[in-house]
Amino acid sequence: MKAPATTANMTDGAVPATAIPLPHHAIMAPSQGESRSERIQHGKALRKTVPRSAHARWEPPADRPDPISVLQACEPLRQPDLLPIRYGRMMESPFAFLRGSSAVMACDLASTPTTDLLVQACGDAHLANFGIFATPERQLVFDLNDFDETLRGHWEWDIKRLVASLVVAGRTNGLSRAVCDESVLRAVATYRGRLAQYATMDYLALWYTQVNTQDVLAMVSGFAHKVAQRHVRKAQRRNHLHAFARLTEVVDGNVQLANDPPLLMHVSDTIMGDHIEELLTGYLASLREDRRDLLRRYTLVDFARKVVGVGSVGTRCYVMLLTGKDQGDPLFLQMKEANASVVETYGEGRKTVHANHGQRVVRGQQMTQAASDIFLGWGRMGVEHYYVRQLRDMKGSVDSSTLTPDGFVTYATLCAWALARAHARSGDVVALNSYLGKRDTFDHALVAFANAYADQTERDHAALVAAVKSGRIEATPL
């Protein structure tokens, strides 16, 4: 390695390296250009303008929109024949309603207190949007796994959606008030504790942190440990070969996706038919060169529409089946439509910097996840925006209804850990940690908020059930 240039060995006209200032203003967010002590003081000062206890409040504003109208406002962006399935799934329980109503909660959160500390928000951080998946190195990690609503925004929105989902899911599962409250207290305490840990770390060390399955297994013992091990083994089996066996059939000697209407079916779609080449061209261009070359070895042999999740039902979503060296070498890619984030729709001044909402989803996922799918990319079909990823890549999730009370509380802390890591990577973790502090003031405030918002969700769910009974909404349980 060469020694730094000095005035003794430099050529005429050269400038010493030590004399070139690093342009902080050009590459850093303003808070990152401040000293650590200044950021700590900023976080503490925010307690005066937005007291931590103020986060306890939830009362619907007098001008709160009708939640059914908020849901219906999203309908023009969805395929009409799938809307009854969407509402049918949301009717199943208050928790199912919460999962499908990110727009309703974003609208409500817009009226709640927030600081000026921003992160790459998930935008839909309920407890069912966390899970296990494989890194490119084939290690299993636990992390956020849904980014349809991601955008730079308020950290408070994510943690409040998580704790509200804990109480709503806990009530739906028949857990006691004490267990629900404990899940929130433990989750928020974990969130604060992990932020405090991350606030002391170097930026690179923080960037490389993961919540891996060894961490998960270390958190539980006895029967719960065996259950966690089963979830890990199940995730390991859920790969492209597993999908091949479940999702395909052979017709006249050729492999194709098997129709399972209305959840997986071949449909006549002029938009897809006319623009798929445009989508694939843009998608390939969004990938790294090595991954683009790998993908070019595969041949697209079939595609079909797939119904996924609860909140996503109705948006265009397709599965593409590709084959490599032969029909027994499959690759499944999922193309999912991306529309404006609810954080942008309801967050004052929150705007995406990306021209394509698929790119917004991809960049937000890469910013917050410990590791992302190697085939994660984006493209467009006409005026519609899409992101693309593998359909199954050792992905696994936890059905909270199967957890014991202790298991539910443990799972809550695991989700909070992953959320804290995501926020620490993308925000000013020093100022945020300073704002939250060491006391449990914020923890108890969110217990009050979560219970009040769970009451609100139950009322909104009842409103949906009434709307279906009156004929205002058509729903098909499925």
C-alpha cells in the first residue's frame, strides 16, 4: 500500500489528501453530520415537545373518515373479481381486519403525536409480517418480510402498528388482558433495549447484525424450543423444489402451473400479455450483473395469477414458472403490483423519491432487511409498477393462534427486536435511543395505546360485518 502523499513527494499542483474536506453535506443526512452529544441532546429535547406519555392517547378525531369508505377508496387499484375475497378474509376476525386495513390505521396514525426522527418505515409492521427466510449464504434469519408500504417515515407508526396487532391478535386468540399487556410491555422494552445496544455500535457492525435462527432458538426452552425447531425445519423445506411439487402439473409432457381457482389460475389479461416483455426487460436491468446473467439461463414457461395474503388481495400478483437445465430445475418468481404507500397517502409531506413504486419497495427492503433475495428487482407494465422476488426461498411464518401465552409473549419480543434492528439501520439510532431513554414511560404509554386501538379495530371490524350484511360490501369467505 502506498504511503499518503506529502508536500515533499507530491508533484506540482497536487493537493495533499489531508487537505481535501469530506463533503458531509453531500452524502449525509443532517443529523448524521452532528456530533454524538448533539444528537443525544436532540433526542432528549424532543421529550419536551412530544412527551413519551403522549403516545398513550388514541381517540378517534371528530372528523375521522368512515373506515369502510377508506377501504373502498383503494378499490379502483384492485381487480374487481378479487374484492369479495379480500373482504371475506377481512371479515374472519378483528385481527384479519387489521391485517387488511393498513390504510385505515395510517389514516388514524396521522392524527397521533410524532417526533421529527425518521426511519425507513415498514408501513405495515403487524406481527404476521415477520418471519423466517434464507439469506444468499443460505442461512436462516428472522426479519420483517413485507414491504408493500415501505417509505421513509415516522418510526412511531411502525411500533404502534406492531403493538396494536399484538393486542388484537391476542384477543382474537382468546388470550387474557394480562398476557396481551405483557406482550406489549415486553415488546416495547425489547425495542428500547435493542436500540440502546445498537446506539453504541459502529455503523458497519450495526449494518451486519442479523437475528438468526440460533438467536431465536436460544430465546426458548422445553416444548417451545421443539416447536421453534419444527418451524425452522419447515422453513428449510419450503424451497423451489417444494413449490414445484405443490404448484405444477404435467400436461402433454410439459410442466405448467396447476390451476387452483380462484387462488391460482391462468387468466386472460391483456395488460400482462401485451407488456410482459417490457416488464422482464426492466426487471433484468434492475438486477446486479451476475444475477442477471444467472437468470438469463432460465426459460419462462408459464405464468398465472395468484391470490396472496389479506391486505394484498386484489392487487395484481402473478407467479412465473421458469426452468433451467431441464424441467426438473425450476425457479418460481412472484411479480407483485406496487402502488403508492399508505405512508405517502396519509403522512404529511412523505413522498417517495423513486419514479417506480416497485423500486420503492425494493430499496426499502434492502435498506431494512439484514439480507434480501438475490432476485429482488422491479419493472413496469405500461403504467403499472411491479416488484419481483422468488416465490419461496426457505420462507416460514408463525401462526400466532397456535402459540401458548408464553410463546406469544416471546414472539412479540422477537418481532420487536427485528423492528429495532431495521429502524437502527435506517434512522438516527442515537437520537431515537436518547428520546426513549432508560425508563419504561414509553412502554406503558403503548400498552394504553394498543388497548385503545384494539377497541377501535373491533369496532371497525363490526362495521365491515354490518356493511356486508346490508349489501354495501360483497364478501366471499375463502
